[in-house]
Amino acid sequence: MTPTVWTYLIICPLVFLAGFVDSVAGGGGVISLPAYLIAGLPPKLAMGTNKLANGCGTATSVFKYAKSGKIAWDCAIPAGIGCLLGATGGSSLAVNLPDRILQIIILAALPLAAVILMLAKHRTDEDVKSLPRAKTILYSGLIGLPLGVYDGLIGPGTGTFLTIAFSIVLGFGLLKSSGCARVANLSSNVASLIVFLVNGSVLFSVGIPAICCSMLGNYLGARYAIKGGSRKIRLVMFFVLGLLFVKTILSFTGVIDF
């Protein structure tokens, strides 16, 4: 495929927006992946190029959160390992699972996530409980594994669900939860990217400028989250969940095909 000016005019602004949203609350894939498809990239190239740009953007976000001291590494590392293993299994399972079943899973999961987030009003920038280090490591790995499977199966919203899970299960404030989620999500992105690279499903002529847009969006989004705290993160998370829900309903009913 030979990109045109319109290819970049469609993809670059949307990838920037997706990076911004993703670094705050996750779920940027629901914006970026359709952008590649709308621009005319075949599905496999779109998915591979999306993983390339998102992976680099997420790495930028991780750097910003880490520099600000908003990542609990005893949570982030085991969750990342769990995501890596889960994403590998989820990708294999997705090959044999009908798309309609995946859409039903999303439709069931999104309202549940929104309800949980609404009930978690006491979550602020401060941790509400402190677990022993061994339990933090264990629970983080157990959170990462199924959500890694989800990322391999479906993808969009993984970072949002990770953030909610760290907040509810570990008692972390939303800001720290978001920082840990970025690390775990980066792990699953890298695993998927390697598969696409091996299969030649990455369009570098589009991916390289998309990387720049994603990195800028992620950097500014992380800065926005760190300065704004849990209130701004909650607002963006509700936006992402609503966007995912609408997109899934439209896909389920056949209005759109991505």
C-alpha cells in the first residue's frame, strides 16, 4: 500500500488524540485502530501499525509516570508479566472465537466496569489501604493475567480495566493505578507487536509519523493526569467506557464493521 496525504491527515490527529486518552485512562485503541482502517489500511496492517505506534506512545507515558514517582513497581512488574502471558494465550484463543461472541463479552463487561467505577467514589489520589508486599505482587499478577487474555482477545479498554482493578483490589489511588496500568499495557503491546513484525504486518511509512503523534499525545496526556489527579482520570475513564460501548453496539448491529 502507498500512503497519500489523506492517509496522514486522517491518521495523525486521531493517533495523537488516542495517545492522550490512553495515557490518562486507557482505551485509546478504540480511536486509533478505526483511524487506520478509515484511512484504507488492510486490517492486519492496521493492527500491526497501531501496535507499533501505541507501544512507543505507551513507553513515553510510562517514562512520564515513572519520573513523577506514580508507579508502584511491585505491582506494575508482576501485572506486566501476567499481561504478557495472558495476551499470548488470548491472541491464540481469538483466532477460534467468533466475532459475535467477542462483542457479547464486551457488551457485558463495559456496563459492569462503569458501575464499578461509579461505586468507587472514595478512590482519590491517595491509597485507601496498604497490602503486604507479597499480596500486592500476587494480586497484581492475577489481575494482569485475565486482562492480558482480554487484551489478546479484544484489546480496547484494557488499560481502563487495569486501572479500575488496581484501584478496587489493591486500594491504590487512581493516579498510581493509571501509572501501573501503563506498564502492564506496554507489556502486552510489545508481545503483540513482535507477532506482527515477524509476519510483516507493519507499515513503517505510516507507523513512523504515527509514533511521533502517539508519543506526543501520551506525554501530554500523562502530564494532564498527573497534574489533574483522580478527578480528571475518572472523567476520561467514563468517556472511554461510553465510547467503547457505543462502538461495540454499532459493530454488533452491523452499522460499522470495525
